[in-house]
Amino acid sequence: MKLLEGKAVLVTGAGGGIGRDFALAMAAAGASVLVNDIGTSVKGEGSDAGPAQKVADEINDRFGGSGARAIANTDSVAQWESANNIVKTAVEAFGRLDVVVNNAGILRDRFFFNMSVEEWRAVIDVHLNGSFYVARAAAPHFKSQESGCYIHMTSTSGLVGNLGQANYSAAKLGIVGLSKSIALDMAKYHVRSNCIAPFAWSRMIGSIPTETEDQKERVAKLKSLETAKIAPLAVFLSSDFSRDISGQIFAVRANEIFLMSQNRPLRSVHRAEGWTPETIAQHAIPSLRAHFYALERSQDVFSWDPA
Ligand code: NAI
């Protein structure tokens, strides 16, 4: 029996990039797959029914005979009503839903001081609000069947930091909080929720500006990172192998898998009589400063070449 035999999976943004490889790998593992994608540009402009249908057709051509089947859906994750329709379509087609992968995404990179309200909202709507909408729409099914698995795509742009991505970093770190909250709130219904921060060469990464030598060098390295390398972890997290794994943040970069840290107190200082701004400067900060984090970006932390 295949690992995901009998399971129904919904992958948002599965018309290309990492999501397409998730959909293919889930189907190869025996799952029925709803391939959602509005077929928009990296910036989230326009729509095209083609990419989702193409991936669904590919799955049915390759795996249809073995019992796996795929359907395409082109609703946007970024509105409550259409997000509900994605879940409804999956449940109606497959009669159940076992896994929701929140993968759809766009980028509107801009330095913070130039970022427009529209650029902020568009990115928050697709990533953070979209992840909430789709997850929330699936929650009653997961709750009533007393099982379910959420996988949310986060990013080291949020976990660590990156230039020119205030909207994206805020959304991706917000998704980490959303995932942890779902993991806590739904544990009693045996529903699990985990995050994956991928590193993979996709059109999204291809949109990174390469003006400086530093940027050119960084993007050249990213080109070797295959989107398909992220899928095995997603299939594992969807399977019964991971029935006791929830509330975690993983990262995948080619053949490396990382467990990412989560915030805990690092060090504390205490003064029985309380603090003044002066004693904070004289006593607290000298003691805490040794543990301050540098203003690092993702590439400073993941500074070695991918293995
Ligand atoms: P991609 O641009 O190839 O795929 C994203 C897909 O989402 C596209 O096919 C797009 O049409 C779809 N989409 C956009 N807005 C949508 C909406 N409102 N409703 C439904 N679908 C929508 O990008 P990639 O790289 O495959 O990204 C997948 C996920 O992984 C994203 O959440 C991204 O933020 C995340 N990620 C990717 C990294 C990488 O190295 N490629 C790094 C960190 C995070």
C-alpha cells in the first residue's frame, strides 16, 4: 500500500514551482489531489486556468490508472468565499479531505520606505490571509473527522530576515504563528500543523533583482536548487509516519533538511528594586548585548553552499 493511499490532498498554488512538485509527489504516493492555482504572475497580476489544469492532466496521465486522481481548481486563496470554494470542491470531488498545503504565493518586493499600501496588502492577502482562509475553511472537516494535516509554506525571509520584503517577511512569520495556533487549538482533534521554509529555484526566486555582484552570485547558487527536493518532506508530513509531529518549522535546501528554532527567552537580568532607563543602560544592556542578534539576512545565516 502506498504511503498516502486513500488520502485526499489540497495543494494551493500547485500550477507551478514547488506546489506542482508537491501535487505530483502526493499523487505518486497514492493520494487524490486537488490542484489549486489561479495562474497569476509572480506579482499576482492576471489569471490563467491553464497551469492548474495542466498539472491535474499530468497527474491523471501518469498516475490515474493506479487509483490516484487529480482535479484542477482556479479559485483564489486570497478571499474568504473563494477559499471556501477550494475546500468545498475537494470535499465534493473526493468525499473527504486529509491534507491542506498552503503554498500559493506572490511577491511585491520593495524597500520598506517605498512600499505602497497596495503592495503590503496584496502580499498579506495571498500569504497570511489566504493561509488562514483555506485552513479555516478546512477546519470543520478536520474537526469532525478527528484527523487532518496542515502544511504551510513559510520562508527564512520571515524567520531570519531579508532586504526589501517587509510585506512578505511579515506574512511568512505570521504564518508561523498561525500554524502554531492551529497545532495547539486542534491537537485534541488529532489535527497537525507544521511549516516548511523551502529554498528552491522557481520563477519566484527568478524575480529577485540581480543588479549587484553580490546578488548575481547569490542567485547563481540558487539556480541549482530543485523544487522537487522539497516534496519528500511534504509527503512525509502528510503521511501517518508523522502522526506525532505538530507545531514544528522545517527548512529544506537541496539535500539538507533543517529543524528551525522557535523563540524562547535567551537571557534575563533582574534588579530587586526595579529598573530606570539609566540602570537599563548601565546594567541590563551590557549583560544582554553579548546575546543580541546581528542584523542578519537569510543568506548570512545559510552562508555555506547548498549540499
Ligand atoms: P511560484 O511563483 O512558482 O508558485 C506560486 C504559485 O501560487 C503560482 O503558480 C501562482 O499562480 C499561485 N498563486 C498566487 N496567488 C494565488 C492565489 N491568490 N490563489 C491561488 N494561487 C495563487 O513560487 P514557488 O517558489 O513555487 O513558491 C511556493 C511557496 O513557497 C510560496 O508560498 C513561497 O512564498 C514559498 N517559498 C519559496 C521559496 C523558494 O526558494 N522558491 C523560498 C521561501 C518560501
